Amino acid sequence: MSEGWFLDSRQGRAARRNLLYVFVLVLIFANVAVLAYFLIDLNLEVSKLNGSISDLNRDLDVLQLQFANANYELSALREEVRMLRPGNASESGRSLQLTQIYNRTRRSVVLITVRTSFGGGQGSGFVYDEEGRILTNNHVVEDALDITVTFVDGTIVPATLVGRDPYVDLAVIDIDAADYLLRPLTLGNSSELLVGEQVVAIGNPFGLENSMTAGIVSALGRQMTAPGGYPIVDVIQTDAAVNPGNSGGPLLNMMGEVVGMNTAILSGVGEFSGVGFAIPSDAVNREVQSLIETGSYQHPWLGVSGGDITPTIAEDMGLDEETKGALIAEVKEGGPAEEAGVRGDDVIISIEGRTIRSFYDLSFYLERHSRPGDTVTFTIIRDEGVIDLEVTLGVRPPP
């Protein structure tokens, strides 16, 4: 074979290799182009999806706010329906005459006299059970060196402190007395009270034993301040005359049931001016067994302070001026709220699906519907968005 033929053969093979390289390169470039196309398309789809998710999140925030408002409106409608019925003392002809109420309950109401290192004082109380337990206000027996109880027939017996809760101004004392003296009063349901219902206060104003006054429920859901600035919620306002010495005595409905414990007055001169306050019987019912068994009552603790959202505050925060809720001003260091991630300027709009429209609503829910150790879900407006946080409630520190 000639040398020329070998050259042609080598050149042919080189050409075929070059052609193969070109083909591979074209194939690689084609694959890269296809991959780039799909990546670009995927990025566009992801962007569209992210946009859709953002839109859905905004819609969800709006729906949550609308749900909270609808829930509030539903609660308001239920309250309107409840208020259309007669008062609980008027049902089934069970209402008693004032003289009947007085004569059925006066032997159960006692005069409480205390001696302290600062002097002495007097107040009222009433028999809770046949074991000799008497209920009264914490401020009546606080710091007492000795306590005596005087019954309507003049019998005087010493008493010992069993338990007390300064956060609702409630105390339980115990006496050893003859069975005929121990006539317990029935605790009624203060949540069933309506504004305008007639009520009766029995106590010892200015030491005048077993005095009765009558009036109406002037308002419900009032708030008083307890030690440490904590609120006493669900307080009953009445225009039944209440004066110094009435503290700890019963506020009765027209069935003779205890619906409250007279505890304070609002007056510029320290005497009756038409505005008296009573701790609701629901609070007494909630705490009394714990006071008897342990000497104290543990309140749920969130560890925040704050106030209400006003239209001006809402505008400053970039929120709709119709926004309602509990505005968190301060989160206590080391408290349950801080541990759960609650921040200052958060706005709580619901707890466990129940609408919160004020800081009072927040305090009311915690006090009436929760206990230490409960885990509750808060719906919160934060930075114009809506989030849910779970908080495990602690125990309120002692005053």
C-alpha cells in the first residue's frame, strides 16, 4: 500500500473524531439550553407560586380578623337574647319579699371584730357551711392578731384564719360554734345577673348589726385594682347602700341567694354615695375550696401589662382604625409570655378562638376560664400580619 493511502486513512479518522466532538458539544449545549429553559420556567412558576402564597396569607389574615369580628358579634347577639328574659329572681314566681329575705338570712350574717397591731376594726361575714366556715373580705381580717365572730343572738366566738386571697379580697375563717348557729347561705350564680335586678345587702355598717339595704344591680363587669396592680374582674356595681362595716357581707338576689360579697364603695367622703361594689359569687365559688384546703388560691399568670387599642393608636401602628384588641405594652422578664415569644406592641385579638377587644377582655378570660399550667393559643397582630402563639400560663407571684 502506498504512503498516500495511510495519510488519507489517518485524515479520515481525524475528521470523524472531530465530527464526533462537534456532535457531543452540540448535544451538551442543547442539554444546557433545555435545562436553562426549564430552570427559568421553574423560577417563573416558583415566583408565581410565592405570589399566590403571599396572596393566600393576606386573605387568611383578613379572614381571621373577620372571624374574630363575627365571633364577637355572635357573642353580642347571645347576650342580647339573654337580656330579653326576666331576671333570675323573677322566674317561676320565686322572688321573695324583702322581709322574707331578711328573716331567712339574718341569722347567717355575722359581725367580725379584729384586733391588729395598729388597733382594731369591724366588718361583716356570712356562714358558708355547717363545719363552721365563715366567708369575708381579706381586708377585714388581714394582719389580724385575733378575730371574733358575733351572731345575731349575741353569741360571740373566736375565729381562726383558714385561707385568704388578696387578689380578689376574699378570706375564709373558721369557728367552733353550736350547730343551731351555723346556717349556711346558698351561693347563687352571679353570671346570670342582669342590670336592673333588685338586690339586697345585709351587714354591719358602722357597727350597726344586721342592717339591710336594698337597691338594684347598677352595672356588671366592673374592674377593681388588687395588690400589684392586677385587676379584680367581673365586679358587681350596686346602689344598695354599702358603708364601712358592710365589707364581707352578702349581696343577695330576690331568691335569697348570695350573688356577691360587698367589698368597696366609691365615695369622696368615705361613706355611701350610691356606688358600691361586690365581688361576684362566681369568683367565690371558684376559689373557696382551694382556700379551705390549701389556704391560698393560684391565679393564672401571663406576665404582661398593657391597655386597649384606640383609633389613634391603631393609626400610628399602621392598622385599620376599627382594630380592637389588647395592646401589650410590657412583657415581664422570665414570664410565660416572654418564653412563648410575645413581644411589646403585639395586639392580642383572640384567645382559644374567643374574641378579645380590650385588655379587660384578656384579664377576664384568663381569670374566669383558665388555670396555671393551661396552654392557650393567642391570635396576635404583629407588624400588620396575624400569627398564632401558644403560651403555657404560670402562677401569679405573691403580692
